[in-house]
Amino acid sequence: MKRIFTVIYFVFGLSQLVYSQSIQDLMNQVSNANLQLAVSELSGEQATMINGSLQTITSRVYNNNDLAADFIKERLEAFPNLTVEFQNFNTSGKNVIATQLGQTNPDNIYLVCAHYDSVTTYCADDNATGVAAVIEIARIMSTQCTDNTIIYALWDEEEIGLRGANFYASEAVDETNGNTRDNILGVINMDMIGYDGDAPGTAGDNEFDIDVRNIANSIGIKDDLISILNTYTFNLNVIVVNPGTTASDHSRFWNQGYSAVLVGESWETNDQTPDYHTSGDRVDDIDFQYMTELTKLVTGYFATKAGLLSLDNTLTQSPTELASNETSGSYQWINCDTNTPINGETNQTFTPVTSGNYAVEVSNGSCVERSICVSFSVLSTEEFNPNDIRVYPNPVTHILKIENQSRLSLHITLNDISGKKLRTLKTKKDYLEIDVNDLTSGIYFVEIASQTKSSTIKIVKE
Ligand SMILES: [Zn+2]
């Protein structure tokens, strides 16, 4: 018996697998577990892979924190759509800057930042928390193509005079040598976002501060954050501090006339960590539920302001192929099992020849969004015995009749000569009719498949 290969469809009918990318969905991707792990790694509670070996970040003090910088750079480099660089500003000072270029207005910049240096060992709250949050926001937002540019900045030497941020902000406004002033539209600095200690032994009051001043559109950032708090569900209570503190990196952006705010635990209600600037500032004292909420809020701000491009990274799965739902992008199909692109598979549709898990990357300019991976099964099947299936009359003018003696559940499609599906149905009946009166004269194919057998029958419509 002749054996052929046919794709069999095991998923649930012709369902569409949707990967949503609403602002709520992006905020929901903030992972408490990711934040806990990153704070533990950054504060030296837990060893981690850096530069190919298991190492412990035992210091983030400004003149002994290159390992922390390497850790941050490596984590950011693992995400799509980012360009990651060190920005050296003196012999010991080194910012880590990751840029996600906007596809529509690349000169419009939104910047999220935190300082990674510390005054002594551990310093989990100050400021492994802010760094972990920036990395988590980068992980989530880097999967999206955006209208505007997002910059993820991790500053060095905050603790000895806000030096890293000062250098960056000064460079941003430098107009010598033909440079133009960077169009930074919003800065959110996260410094100490993990302590909520009111009412010891209870859950805390979830109060946090937004430190703002009436500089450029800083008030507007505060308003946008409050709007997000009111639009979505948070377990947070906001306290607006105006005039806000100048004692962290955002103030260096104020100095240059940029819009900026600080988001963090509530110094205003005297609810900052009691272990401030001591090696008692350990991961055990971090309230990760609270920190997760603050990270979600800031994610919501950048998801809103960056402008999510309507690039559709959803897929439709049919019995014979996978199709991207994006109609105008570029495509690259991916083998998820090897995490490699499939050579030559750059069309909107893809017919796998082996069973496996597949995804598609759709791109717009230099930005790429990847779909979820879907499972696709290709089974070796036999053709039906000619006595099992009868399709008649052929040629046909009005009613096409199908007799099924196989006792198998059938998946039947009627395709035109280009492969376009005109009718799709599933049946266990032993007789059915398909009205083809509306079809133009020509050649058509009836594909009939069970889980184990298939046949394709050519018919002529008169
Ligand atoms: Zn700090």
C-alpha cells in the first residue's frame, strides 16, 4: 500500500490561538519569582551565572562592582530588540544602557532607571530592588515593537554623588559638535522599592511615594501613573511628594529640564527600610508582593507611553498549515524545539514536514515580535481504500455527494486549485452532500482525512 504523509489536526477545531498584548496583559507578566531571584543574585545572597561561570556578586560598592555590571548587561542582552552598552564615565564609573528603538518616532525617548551601586555589602532594598524591576520591565517590553524609544538605564556611583545619572543627563543636553538635545519625554527612577514595614507582622499599608517637582512635564508623569492606578487594579496607595526629594538620580534629569519622577517606598510616612545603608539590608526584609505591584505600575506606564505597534504576532492553525495573522510584516518561522529559524520559511504560511513546536517571528523595520510556540503533528498515514470513500458525480454541477463506508470520523475540505479552502467540515455520517452550485467551473480538490488515513480526490465542476 502506498504511504503518504499528511498533516493531522489534533487541536480543537479551527480555533485561533491568540497571544494577547494588551497593557493589562503586559503588566500581568511581571513575575514575583523573577524579582526575588534577581534581588537575591544582585545582593549576593545567591550565586548566578556570569561570563559563563557560577559567581557571587559580593560587592556593588562603586569601585568594586564590575561583576554586577556584567550581570546586568548579560541579562539585558538575552532579551530581543535591545542594544546594550556600557557607558564609562570615569575610571571606576560605568552605566549600563539598553536601548529599544521606537519604530515610528525613534527620537521620542522614555527612560526607566535605577542605580546598581551600593554603600556596603548586600543592600538588597537599596537598590537591587530597583535594578531587578528595570530588568523585569525590559524583559516584558522588549517582546513588543513600539512607536517610541525605551531606554533602560542602570546607573553607577549614585551613592557618591549621583555621578552616573549626572553624566548621562549632561550628555543628553549636549549640543556641541552638531549634537542635538535628546528628546527625553519621561524618566521614572526606581530607588528602594521593596520595603513596606508599617504595622510589623501584618501586610503593610502598601503606601508608596511619587516624588515630583513642577519641572517640565514631571507633574504629567505623576498624573499618568495615577491614571494607571485608577484604570487597572492595584494593591497600592499613592502618596504624592511635591516638592520631591533631590537625593536620587531623577534629580539630575530635573537639573537639565527634563520630566522625571521617583517611585519608591514611602519616606514621606517614615516607612523606609530601617536597615538603610547598612549590611543589614537583606533580601529577607523585602516585601516582594509590594515590589511586584510597583513594578507592574511602572510597566503600565511604559507600555502606555511607548505606544504598542499593531504588529499581530498571533497564529492560526489549520489541519495542513500554520499561518501568521499579520498581513503586512516580514515573516520568519522558528523551530521552537531547537530555537532556530527554519531556512527559507519566510512566507505568511508554513507547512511543517516534521512534527514539532513552531512559532513565527513577524517584523516591522528592525523590531521583531515572536508568537507563542504551537504544537504541530505530522503523522504517516495510509490512503483510504477506494471502496471506503465515494465522491460523485464527477463532473458535478450542483450537489456533490460523499459516501463514507470507513466508519471513521472524517475531516473534509474542498479546495480550489490554488489550495484555498472553500468548505471545511467534520462528520461521522456515512452520507453527506455539499452544495457546489455557486462555484465557478473548473478543477477542485476534496481532501478527506481521518486520524489514520487520507485521500485527495480531484473533481471537475461544470
Ligand atoms: Zn539608592
